[in-house]
Amino acid sequence: MALQNFGVIGLAVMGENLALNVERNGFSVAVYNRTTEKTTAFMENRAQGKNVKPAHSLEEFVASLERPRKILLMVKAGKPVDAVIEQLKPLLEPGDMIIDGGNSLYEDTDRRVADLEAAGLRFIGMGVSGGEEGALNGPSLMPGGTREAYEAIEPIVTKIAAQVDDGPCVTYIGPKGAGHYVKMVHNGIEYGDMQLIAEAYDLLKNVLGLTNEQLHDVFAEWDETEELDSFLIEITANIFKKKDDMGDGFLIDKILDAAGQKGTGRWTVVSSLELGVPIPTITAAVNARVMSAYKDERMAAAKELAGPGGKFDGNTQGFINKVRDALYCSKMCSYAQGMALLGTASQEFEYNLDLGEIARIWKGGCIIKAGFLNKIKRAFDENPNLANLLLAPEFKQTILDRQAAWREVLMAANGLGIPVPAFSASLDYFDSYRRERLPQNLTQAQRDYFGAHTYERTDKSRGEFFHAEWF
Ligand code: NBP
């Protein structure tokens, strides 16, 4: 009996599509799902006539795979992943490998890599981006964990990944939970991008009063620019065209303004705080979703707390261009923060990340794919030790050239009472990062005053601490 090349456990949205992608690329696949009806439905529909073999027990599934076995888990992150690993472990043999393609917390992946390696098995934690469409036609893949396991799956993952001008959107990210860490930060950056676009929309709609047709035109035009050409800008333009199929008008105006946040966005913020890396734009994006969810309270507060009101009375096209510049400058800050977090995590966790290569594998297949990632790749290729993306020559000059427009947009928003938390957090990041002196001399004085926490002095060496008698 011919054995299958690759196994997939979990036939929800992602598992089904990845299994079909692997099969389409010339590898035979075995599939298993806890609830057998899903396996049957898959085999009778999308997998019909394909080189896909269903299994109705894990024993049957494991026995149907060639060795070393390559098993992709696409089950819900958290306890289900541990549950499936525990069931699989006694069935596997040395050298077999499990690849967790879900959005697992990197610390869980660290633990699982160590646990499986100790048992003579191999484990890969692989971030998968691109949603349903990417999973089927070419995702961006971020595998980390046991190096030899990556080498064994490389011929498969390089085929199923999205393909861009400089290769497939996959690379070995690093040891332990490096792949899931990078996927987590990718998602944090995605939160930042989405919030920045939402703020641009708010300004164009509520400051300038643009219609959905006009908003479509603006975003479609921005998608043609070198700076903003990206998947998220493209789908934003498309969203403004969509008519409501349950009533009159456009769908966008009927969608409730309350967004959820789960898992990866929050984890990115937690990790940034733990590592001491400021990521205010991404944090503002997570908070903006949290605030949006307070819909009922906001509706009540809107009746009590009046803002400044008023109308914008400047040049409409001029303001649109300034919002575009503000969006681009803010986006640069957001990516600078995400990459700085990756740089610190790389050192702290010994991931040995190649930031240029990470920017490259995000160029296709994923939600943040954008032309702009070419510039990031170049910046890190030219200087792998770059302290901050904002210091890279092409980013530096652009932000300096456009900062006046960025500031004008924020002043207009503040004056009219339009919240722009991620635009503001980005400008604050830029202004804080570029300032030689911040007011934390006062913070240090207060800490020494009330708690004898000591301080360093500007006229003495770093690392020399002083305490004053304040009373
Ligand atoms: P879900 O996250 O909705 O998980 C459903 C799958 O998990 C089903 O196959 C279910 O089996 C299985 N499962 C559960 Br729940 N508990 C189990 C257990 N104790 N033992 C065995 N199987 C169990 O699926 P998804 O949306 O395809 O996502 C899979 C992973 O990929 C997640 O980690 C997700 O965060 C990540 N991801 C999703 C997307 C996306 O766009 N959806 C994108 C990128 C990454 P059942 O049928 O028997 O209930």
C-alpha cells in the first residue's frame, strides 16, 4: 500500500485549504479530523478525485504516512494542540515530526519543541498567514523549531508558499518558538496597519465628508503608489464599492463599529512590555479595538460629552494628500516598532532572526503584503544591525520630508475632535525617538524623592548612581 507524503490533522477552514494546496503541488496527503463527519464531507466534496486519503482514527492516520512522518496540525490554538500532541506521541517513531500551523503562543511552542525533541521527535511551530485564500493558493509561512525538521519539509513548504520575485514566502525562521513569535509580531503589525487605515478613513469621511464612491477612488489611487501599494489598501478600496445586499446603500455603513481583539495582537503588546521595547502604534491599535467594543457606553456618552465640532474649510485634495502622507509616516513608525521588537526578541531568546529575510517572506501570501516591504528588506540587508528602521536612508528622508503634513493632519483631527490614536502614537514615537532629552529626568527625581531609587547624572558616567537628600 502506497504511503502518503504528508498528513494534516484538523479540517476546519485552514486545514482543508492547506491540505488541498499540498496535494495540488504534487504530494499525497492523509487527513484526519476529530469529528469524522467533517472528514467525510471533505472527501465527498473538495477532496473528491484528489490524492487525499482519509483516516478515521489517529492510528490509521499515522500508519498511512511515509517515514519520517510529517504531520501538520491545524487545530484550535491552546489546549487542543497539546491534546492532539499527547495522543500522537505514543504512535510516532524517532525522527517523525509535528508541525503546528495554528496561531500558538510562542512560549507554548518553546515548551513543545523541547518536549518533543527530548522524546526523539521533532517539532516545528509554523506561523501561517493569508487566511483561507492564502492557505489554498499560497500563504506566507514562518516555520521555526527543530532545524532538521525544517530541512525535511522544505521541499513541500517552498512549493505551497506564495511565490514572489525573489523566491517563495517561506524561510527557516529560527529555533524554539521563533516562527510563532514572528507570526505574532506580524499580526501585531497587521493590527497597526488596519487601525491606521481606519483612522485615514475616519478623517476622509468625517473631516472632508467624502462619499463611499470617493473613498473608493482615493484608496484605489493610493494603492497605485509605491509607498502604499498593499493588500490591505486594495481590499479597503474594494470594501467601499460593496452594496448592501440586505437593504439600500453601501454595506460599510451598516457594519457595527465594534471590533474584537484576541490572541496575537494582545500577546505582541504583552511581549513588548516584557522586553522593554516601545510599540505605541500597535498598542494603540489593540486599544482602539477594545474601545470600539464599548459600543453601548459610547452611545450613552455621546449624548453627554460634546466635542468641539466645526467643519474643515481648507483645500480638499490638499488634505487628502496630507492624510496619505500621515498614513505613510505612521506606517513607517509602526513597522519600525515591530522590527525593533523582533530585533530585541532575537537577542533575548537567541532566535538569530534575519530581519531582511522576514520582510521578504511577508511580501506575498499574507495580510500585510506590500511593495513597501522591499524597502525594509533592503534596509536590513544593507545594515543587519540597524538600530531602528527610521534611521535607514530611504525612510529617514521620507519621514523628514513629510512630517509637516503629518503634523497638520493631527492638528486638524485634534481641533475637530476626531480620535486618531495610532496616528498620534506614531508621531509621539517619532518625536520621542528623535529627541536627545526627554522629561524623564523629572521622573527620576520624583522616584529618588519618594523612594530613594537613585538616579544617574548627565555630568557623570553612565552606571554611576546618586541619591539626594530632598527634605
Ligand atoms: P479553528 O481554530 O476553528 O479550529 C477548529 C479545528 O480544531 C477543528 O478541526 C476541530 O475539530 C479541531 N479541534 C478542536 Br476546536 N479541539 C480539538 C481537540 N481537542 N482535538 C482535536 N481537534 C480539535 O480552525 P481554523 O480557523 O482552521 O484555524 C486553525 C488554526 O490556524 C488556529 O490556530 C487559527 O488561529 C490559525 N489561523 C487561522 C486563520 C484563519 O483565517 N482562520 C489564519 C491563520 C491562522 P472538530 O471538527 O472535531 O471540532
